[in-house]
Amino acid sequence: MSIDSSIFGFTDNDINSLLTRNKNWAQRTSALRPGLFPSLANSQHPQILWIGCSDSRVPETTVLNLMPGEIFTHRNIANLLPSGDLSSLSVIQYAVEILKVKHVIVCGHYGCGGVMAALGDKKHGIVDHWLQHLRDVRAANKAELAAISDPAKRVERLVELNVIAQINNLKRHANVQEAIRDRGLEVHGFVYDVSNGLCEVLEVPKDPEEAEYNLRT
């Protein structure tokens, strides 16, 4: 399906036009919220950590209609949280222990290219090492996925299963467990539909292996 480029703002490949757009945005935002930028220059106090996909169609601040400073963000291909990934671990530690966010949202999205790649058998290069974590989710749920005859529905279900798996990974971290237990940190699963711009809350079942990962000081 072809994309109508006229619906987008950046169409002429002139990088200087981005600076003009930035200036216009800053002026509009300052007029709407005069104290915003001065306050952000001093500190940040987001209440939400958003863990999402790098996909350009899922910009968290825009999707949730929030302002700069309201969401602390980590994004990567297919919103994965591998146990040894220092990038996501560092973001989670800073958000939970220093910023003390009140909510963590793990958000997948329908039409995710990473999920579609993980369901196939084609080589893609370096990214295949990253998608191995997603293939692990696929393998763990192979019976359920095999029972879905519609390929599009199978992609959608793996998107959902991946969000559930990453939430389980997140809640196996000792600092997240402590924040949930001691100060009521809430963890949520979202799925974003790129076809209509809407987020839905995903029902996340209890991790059947939770007891094996519970840690206390």
C-alpha cells in the first residue's frame, strides 16, 4: 500500500526545515505553558516510565497527549527487556530508584516489524541476535500460535504475548519488586493500534514462575 506523503510534515528532505518546525513548536508550547521550559531546565519529575518499540509510528508523548517532562522513555526494536541488556537495565534503575516513577508501561503495537520477522524464517542480519529474545517468546507459546490460522491474527497475538513476557521480565528485577512492595509502583501492559491511534490495556496474567524470582533484602 502506498503512503500519501502529503499528510506528513517533513517531506522535502531539507534538514533546516526541522529547525523551523522546532522553533514554531517551542513558541506554541511556550505560549500554552509559559513556565514549562524554565522548569524543565532545573529538573525532571516524570511519573511514567514508558518502555516501547522504536517504530516511528508510536511516539509515546504524542500518543498519550502529554508534554515534555512527563514520560521517561526507553525504546528498542519490539520493546524487549532481556535480562542482560545494560541499556534497559540502566533506564529501569534510574526511573525506579532515582526518579521514583509511579507507573511503568510496557507497550507493544500491532503491525510490529520485529514481531513479523520473529514469526518468519528469513535472515535479517545483526538484528536476528536481538530478535532471538522474541523468538524465545514465540517458542514458549508455539502451540497457541500454531492454532491461529489467520497470519495477521497470529502477529497480533505474538505482539500481546511479547508484552506479557516483557512485563514478567521487568517484574523479576529486585528493584522493581521492591518498588511495587514498598511504594506501590504499578506496572501496566499496553498495546497500540497504529491503524486508529488508540491504546488498549492488556490483561496480564500472574507470572507462573514469579516465586522463583522473588528477592528480599
